[in-house]
Amino acid sequence: MDYQFKEIEQKWQKFWAQNQTFKAETDSAKPKYYVLDMFPYPSGAGLHVGHPLGYIASDIFSRYKRLKGFNVLHPMGYDSFGLPAEQYAIQTGQHPAITTEANINTYRKQLDAIGFSFDWSREIRTSDPTYYKWTQWIFMQLFNSWYNLETDRAEDITTLIEKFNGSGSADVKAVCDEDVKNFMPSDWATMTPREKQQELLKYRLTYLKESTVNWCAALGTVLANDEIKDGFSERGGHPVEQKKMMQWSMRISAYAERLLQGLNTIDWPEPVKEMQRNWIGKSVGASVRFTIEKSAELESQISALKDDYIEVFTTRVDTIFGVSYLVLAPEHELVAQLTTAAQQNDINNYIAQTKKKSELDRMADTKTVSGAFTGSYVVNPVSGERIQLWIADYVLAGYGTGAVMGVPSGDQRDWLFATHFNLPIVQILDAQQDIEHQADATKEGKYINSGFINGMNYTEATATLNAWLEEKEVGKAKINYRMRDAIFGRQRYWGEPIPVYFDFGVPYLIKESELPLRLPEIDKYLPTETGEPPLGRAEGWSYNHDHAYELSTMPGWAGSSWYWYRYMDADNFSDFASEEAIEYWKDVDLYIGGSEHATGHLLYSRFWNKFLKDMGHVKEEEPFKKLINQGMIQGRSNFVYRVVDEEGRGTNTLVSYGLRKDYKTSALHVDVNIVDNEVLDIEKFKLFRPEFANAEFILENGKYICGVEVEKMSKSKFNVVNPDVLIESYGADTLRMYEMFLGPLEQSKPWNTNGIEGVFKFLRKFWRLFHNENWTFHVTDSVPTKAELKALHKIIKKVQDDVERFSFNTSVSSFMIAVNELTDLKCKNRQVLEDLVIVLSPYAPHICEELWVQLGHEEGSLSYTAYPTFNPAHLVEDEFSYPVSINGKTRLNLNLSLTLEVKEIEETVLANEDVQKYLEGKTPKKVIVVKGRIVNIVI
């Protein structure tokens, strides 16, 4: 029969599922290779053709690696906690678990239909209690750990307690809160258990602290920076404001340097690594203390402060004599105490405006100059000058100390601020130029107007100032990181419960034996009437009936920060993964996913991995050896053109694309699934838009031609292409190859269904190689010709090289060339065609499995056979196809050995029957032979 793709694909998908063909065994004698996709959130919309792009690439590579003799782990699961299911639950009252299960079933059906070689025996779901038990367990390990700067690693909290018992806090070098106490062992011994827990919380790697967060009242939760755009939530477009809340945080800042240095050891796209470097934001500089001036009005408030100074971090301590003002973040804790009565209204109004902006917006806006004077002053520690204290939204409370010194002559932002508010601009280097019109950040020249560093160069001045600051105990050289500790909590229902209860406001862990702490049932998925998170609605949900549980749930990134380890040993109930499994699989060899996760999931995953290694639970410092970011498949929108009247009102007439310039029109999106090669199916359009059921369609050449534009693929633009439709029409193998054919994996490209027919015809032609004119299977055991072997070994080498460098699109083109060559050669040779099946099988597995069995092999053995060995000898040219010209006109080509000399070539050509026909019995006047080039006969 002709190529019956539906029957073939359904048959092999069923076979793979029943026989667990792709199940990976941990104790394999083969070398391991771990291929991982960023697992999806199962949305109700299901997959569109853009989603499988990375999965198809990883599947091709996984199948190829199996053929190369590797034991491949290629798992799949679902990141199944999240806001969309909960929003649906709020709207409908349906439990998020029900929505999630339905969505997963849709995803699974679609994934199976594309023919992926996933090891489904290891499927995980982050919302499954057997999974999130271990997410909670990792949280508990973090809670019971601290970061020891002396050993540069996390350690169990008991080692810190031992230090407190032995020598107090004096010799402790830790990453911790700023307000830790100084105490002797005797002081520690006299503290109550509650006081000890409060102090330990300042050192733990996960801790409670009042933090400034992005609060979205409409969604009822805290949002991460990357979930906000222009002051509104990306999901739903709701207003977001800055708000102080008691929040769980993770001390990722402890790992800043290791996260930075680790980037040098992994094969990741440079843009992703650069984004992480910028996010970590290492700065070498100095911390400087500016003394707060005590005014009569604020004397009592200032006297009550813990410190009488504001600490500033600067990367240009050499410019300190040029400081003309100091700026605090609007949300800085000192603003309230240091604002005078005269300035109170200005400060309050400015803070209110700032709350409406996200931190990302504040950092990105470099043009707007704004701020408010507190009415207070501070003293420059090196010059003794009295300078004004301001607030401005370009300073963030969480970055550095939340305070910045303004040096207008050397920083353009500071220059704009000083110019706008008429503050002094002091030249500090003789090489600075034109500072009346703009700042000059040069480090060249000698210092002027700079006290005891006058006449020095940059290097001398920096060293001198750092030594002076330390000697006077008003500052010191310091390394700072922009990265802040990660907020670890959401005021939502559909997430992992945090395994913590409270005793008089102090958090304690539940027992490990009590894990998992399961989500309780609640009546609504909204905050309580008193503003508590939804978990506050759970009746009787408390620890031992008298201690309140934490009511926030874990953020979306919790379950995805360790999931690759669970795949290694998904059915283990006593550990998150066994030592044997971790020892064998170690880490992910290839990770494919979107670059949008650069400073979220990828950074948090590296953090948790490093922590788990510190605690001896895993072996590798980095989780993902190689990362590839697949490009986005963009939508290809189609449009119809509605004629509008003189007043701009739409009429009931639609004009074809090529005629639209003759009319005044407005463009309307049309469902791309009812457009074929830009030709609109008018009857289907009338069903799609019933208001045009009686419309007039102005056609060109009897057809309605639609307009085209490349846009993001989305339901609102009616340009979503469902893979199910394409699989129904052309088959999964065609879809797989076509997605690869669209262009390089890493690049974004527009979807265009119009070209898929060509790939389908190629597969049909490939099928034809194995069959005679009656579609009966027919191959021979003849000896392959040189030309056949050459065509085969070209594709063996090409595909091997392409797959190793992830250039899948060029392989598809090469397959087409190879099949055309073998078709022209009328190749039916078993040896050649068998090897071709193996080479093509990672790309088009269904058709290849069917042909493999027809070639006489055992069902399912194709996936674990050996990739053909490339023999370069078959590509060595020992013949040349000589163009033979008669009186300057090429008549034919003759394949002749390159070993023949000129006289032998001439004799062979003249003896050829076809040449003799052209000569018509005439004797040539001249025969010109250019060896390896051409033969020209003159008669």
C-alpha cells in the first residue's frame, strides 16, 4: 500500500507504550546521557505548534545517542502548581487539582501523538504530594543550615550552635542578617529557647523577614520581578505596588560568588550567562559611613536609632570628595525617622507614587528625574561637609544598603539630579571636561578639590582612601553583589505548603516523619475576610491542634529547582533520589528550554544544587552541563479587509488583499486554520464570523486572498496552529521534520503551514524507495554500487555532524537530497536502505520502525541498534562525469575513471555508441581533452 501514516504511527506509539521501549535502567553497563526538557505547565489551551520545537530537538538527540551506544535518560513531567489553575478555581469553584488533571491528560495525549521517546515510567508532577514531600524536605534542610564563610559552604545549624556554645558570636563568619547580636557563650547560655530560635533565624538559609515585595491585590499574592510589566501583573494586567510584608526568603546571596564562578565551567549560551552575571552584579568598592546630623527637631528620633550613621556602598570611593548629596530608597527604614515636618507631605506623596512602580521599571527609567528632600543632613566622613539627605526611586532598598552617594561631576544620573534640584557639582579630577553640561566619569588625571588625595592618580587615591576609612573606622574596602535573597512565599492556595508552624510568633519545623504536609480542603480559593491567605480558610488546620501553620505556600519556582534529581529515581519513597541513582546519572548532560528562565528557574536551580552538594546529597556543583535555548515559533496571522464608509463605520463588504487599495478598509484577524496558501475558505469564514454570513466578498481571480503578518502566536490573533490538526492531515513524522526544517533551533522563526506538504512528499518518496510500482515491499541483496554507497555515506556523515552540533534543519535538507539521489539510482539495495532507515529514525521514528520490521528485524530493536559507521573511502572521487561537447555544444556526460590518461579518455569517448551517433560517421578534425574537466570534439 501507499504510505499509510495514520496506521503506522498509531501502531508504533502503542507498541512503545506497551513495551516501555524507552525505559532507562540505572545499572546499565553503557555510558549515561541525560537529556532534559524544561517541563511544561499544563495549561488548558494545550500545545500549539510552537511548544514541541524543543521537545522534538531533544527527542532527535536522545534517539541519536541511543544509536551511538549511550544509556539515555529522557524523562517528562509537569510543573503543575501555578496561578492559572487557581484563577480558574476562583472563577468557577472547581478544585485546581481537577483542572490540572484534565490539562495534563490533554498534554499527554498530544505529546504521545508526536511520538516522543520519553521514559514515562519516571513521570513527575510538582503538585503530587509524593513529589512535593521532597520539596518540603529540601526546605527543611535549608532551614536547618547556615553558610560558613570560613569553609565557603553551607553547614548544619548544629555547627553554628556549637560555635555559640564555645565562643559566642565573636568568631562566627557567616552570611546573615545585619542585625545579629554580639554575645559571649554565657549570654547564649542564658537565652531562652525562644530567644535562641529568634537569633538562629538570622543565620538560617531560609528565614522570615520583613521585605519589600511586589504586591498584587487583585491576584492576592506577591509577584516576582519577571511577572510584572510596566507596573502591572503580566497575568491579568492588574496593578502592582511595593509593600512591606513578613516573608520567607532564601539566602541565595550566600552563593553569589560560587554562582558567578560556576558560569565559567558550563556550556551555556553566552547571553544567558551574561544575564546571570548582571543579575548577580558583583561590584568591587568600599562601604562608607555618613554620620547623621542631629537636629533639634529630630533629636529624640535620631537618638533612638540603632546606629547614628547611614552606610553607603560605592564602586568609586575615589570620588568621595565630590559628594554633594545622599539619597535613600523611598522604602528605606530610616526615611520615617529622618523626615522633618516641613517635608512630610512631599515625602509621603513621593513614596505613594513610588509604590505604583515595579523595581524593574524603576531601574529601567534613566530619563525621568524625581526625588524629595527629607529635611535632614549627613556629614561626609572625609571632608566633614554637611550634605542634604534625599529620597529617589532610582535607589532600591534591597540593593546594597539602600543608600547612594551623589557625585554629580562623575555620574550622569547624579548630574541630572543635581542640576534638576540645584545641588552643587564639584570637579574632582583635572582631566574632567565640560562638567557644566554633562558628567565626566573619567578615572584619568590627578585629583583636585579632594583634600589629602589631591595630586594622586586613581590607583593611589583608591588605596589611600580605603586605608584611611578603615583606620578611622568609618568604612572599608568591600565586595558587593546586586543579587538579593529570593522571596520564598505566595499568599495563594495552589502551591506547596511550607512545613512550618508557629509558637508565639517563632517558626519551627514539623517532623520529617510528618511529611508531606498536604494541602487542606478549603471552601473558597480567595483570601479570608480578614486578609489572610486562602489557607486561613482551612478548618482545624493546625499543628497538634494548638499551633498555627504557615499560611503562605511556596513560590512557583520551588518544585522546579530540583526536579531533575527526582527523574533519576521517581518511585523512591525513602529518599528524594537514591545515592546509587545520583552516582550514576550525576547531572543533566543536555538541557533544552527557553531563555526567559535565565534569572529565575536557572539561577534558583543552580543555587539549590550547590546547597544539596554542600550537604552531601548530590555529587555535582552544577546541575546542567550544556544548555540550549530554542527560538520561538512565531505566529503567521491572516487578515481579511472590511470596507468602511466615510464615517469609518464597518460595512458588510470584504475585499481581497490585492484590491484593498481601491477601498477604505480595516483589517480583521481570521482563523489561520481556514486559510490555505492565503486563500480564504469563504464558507468556513461565514461560520467563524456569523455576522458576515450575508456579506459581499470582492474577489481577485475568483479567490479571496488574505493578508499576512508575523505576530506572536496567541488565541486572540486566531493564529494558533494546533499540532493535532497537522498530525491528522500529514502525520507526526511530517510535523517533526517540518518543525526542524523551519530554521536553526536557536533562532525564532515564523510558522508557515504552506511548506509542510513538501516534507510529507519527501516521506512518501522515502517510503517508495522500499516498494515497487504496485506498492509491494521490494528490496534486493545485490552488491551496492559506488554511487549508492557514496549517497549513503554522505548522509551518514552529514547527519552525524549536524546532530552533534544541533543543526537539525540542515539535516532535513540533506535527507531530501539523499532520497532523490537514491531514487535516481533506482536503489533497492537492502544494505544501503537499511542504514538509511537507521540514520533517519531519530527524525521520523514511526515510518522507520515500520520499514525496519519489513526489512526483517525484530520489533522495537531499531532504537537500540548501532548508528552506521561512516567510511570516508566511499566519498573519495575516483571517477569524473566528463561533459562531452561536439562543436561547442554539450551533448552528454560520461563517467570515466580519473586514472585514465588523455589518450585513453579520447579513445573511450570516441568508442561510445552515443558519441558515434552524434558524429554521424564523420572523422573528428580535433579532440580536445582537459583531464578532469571536459572533452570537446570538433567535426
